[in-house]
Amino acid sequence: MSPLLEQVLQQIEQLTPEERLELIRQVAEGLKKSTSIDEQPKTRWSDLKGLAPYPMTGEDAQAWVSRTRREADEHRERVQ
């Protein structure tokens, strides 16, 4: 821990609980402004619609479900 951080933490201990909460609020606001968290656009699932070809694996969905279930059953039989 840096000496500056240790000094700041010692000073924070002298604050009242209300002052500590205000400090947290101001530090959080400063971080929001210094990072681009608010500037990042939110991606919606509907924006992704149609981006992947159907079927993604080149296999019918029902065939995939049946195959993976069969493979899982075979694996469980081998493990027992």
C-alpha cells in the first residue's frame, strides 16, 4: 500500500459516518466521469437477431437435442 493511500485512509477514519458516505458518493461520481461506463451503448438481444446463420451448427435443432441426449446417456452408461 502506498504511503499516500495509508495517509488518506487514516484521515478517513476521522470522518463521521455521514462524511464517509458523502466521500464514497463523490469518489463514485468521479469514477463514472473518468471512465466511459455510461457512454457504452447497451446491447439488446433484438439487435443480434439475424446475425448468426440458421442453423448455427448446420444441424436441425431437434436432431441436435436427440444426439446430445443419446451421447449423454451413452456417457453415463460407460461411467457406471
